[in-house]
Amino acid sequence: MACLNRSLFATALVAAILVVASQLAWAQDAEPLAVPGTQVVMPPPEGFTLSQRFAGFENLDTGSSILIVEMPAEAFPQLIDGLTAEGLAQQGVTETARSEETIGGLPALLISGTQAAGGLTFEKRMLLLGGEITALLTATVLPDVATPQRMAEIEASLRSARLSGVAGDAREALPFTFDEVAGFRFERALGGSGALLVEEMPPETEGRRGIFIIANSLGASCSQFAGREEAFGRATLGQISDFTVDEIISDREVVIGGLRGVEHVANGTSDSGEPTTLVQTLLFDGCDYLRSIGMAPQREGQPYLPRFRSLAETMRTK
């Protein structure tokens, strides 16, 4: 399980990165808001509202966002060690400044940087906050609105974040619903916009458990898949971290919850070198899509197929 936990830890971190000066306490014009599904309470910057797509805030007029990811308390020192300029550079983020601070009596790290994507250079601010849990808040701002005043406002909001100490239901903030069926249970949210379900097995059971991940697209473009859904699905198989495709076993069209989509079954190799069977389902909803990935040891993959399909059939967008 140690390898699996490291993988999930990395997934949460990458998700946060790819989506983004004195202590001001609560000195903000906006009222502090509790972010559903998290312990984070903070006043959003002007123009930002609670997101309906992920845990955090977004400004729909400017395309800016603040994504919130929560992890166990022990993740804080690991992230402090991992969020180096070199580590960020591997994720395409160029660090411009960092400061270790105390926010609300808790240790914190604020990182400023930029990230190039789609021909644009986005401003990024990342606040790591430690306590009974670890919270990572990532602000991403488009260059045409990233004025010094605007970025100062966003930094002030980040510095005003507090942890309520009251654990929220992480499923509240997810933009989709699902059922715990086929012997799988919800374990945690991933990246503020995804869910991890794990197979329920006795503690003494040896070997890997099956896992099932659900996530929605963030910032998808219709041109990515319109009219070529099957090819798009095959291409996304090659983008799954910790998995290398050896052979695509089958493709089929599906309709789930009134949404049309595609399912792909593939055999491949996990990052640990173990033969693995993967089942991916994509459901298309306008310019957005819902995606699930089920993974199990290849030697047991066939019995998992109907179970992964049962899980996928419960997915619904909110």
C-alpha cells in the first residue's frame, strides 16, 4: 500500500499544479466562506465564487481559479521537501518567489510562479498549510488579468485561509455522484475534482487491491474529441500516469445516465512492473466529460471487468 499511497499523493499534487505582503488575518472585504467538502474557510477574492466543478473558487469572467486539495497531516513535510524549484519545474511551473510563514498559528509556505500552457503564461500562487490536515491551495490566473494589484488581492485571500477543524464530506464538492457498489467503497477525494474508490478486503489479505477513480474534465475543449470520441479515448490511455499500455483489448460505445460515451479495456504494466488490466470509461456532456479508470492485477483482471462496469454505471453529473 505504500506505493499506492505515494502514487495518490503525486496524483493530488499534479492535479493541483495543473489546474494554480504582511499578514492580513481576516482583513478582507469579502466574508469568509467554508469550501464544501473541505476544512478550508477563506474570503474569496473579488469576482470569485464557489466552484461547481471542484473544491475551491473560480472567476468565470476571467477564467481564474483557486483549487483546494486536502491530504493527511503527514503530507506537509513531504510536500515541503518536494515543492522545490526543481520539482515544480518538472511540472512546468517556474518559481519566482517563496516564503515560509505562519498563518493562523499554522506553518505555511507560499510559492509564486508562472506556468506556460496553450501559448499563454499563467500566474500561479500556491499556499501549503499544515495542521491536523494538510491543505494545498493553488491559484491560477490568466496573464491579461494578472495585474500586480490583482495578484496582491489573491495572495491576501490565500493568507487569510483557515482550517475549521471540522472534517467535511469530500463528496460534497465533487461535480458528480456515484454509488459504492460491487465491493468498492469511497476512500478519498483526489485533486478536489476526483474520487478514489478502493476494494474492500480483509486487512490480512495480501496483494494489490482493485482501485477505481472518477474525475471530471477541467477546461476541456470540444475540439479535443468532437466526432472522434473513440480515438480521443485511446489517446487518453497513453496519458495515464503509473501505467504503460501494452495492448488495447476492446472498445465499445456506452450510454450511462443519458450520456453517450466510450469504454476501453487494456492490458499494460504498472509503474512497479506488475501486469495490470485497466478499464476506462468516458462520458461526454457537451464540452465536458466524466472519466473513470478501474485498475486491477492482470491475472485477476477479467473478474473485475463486470465490477468496474457496475461502478461506472452509477456515475452521474450533478
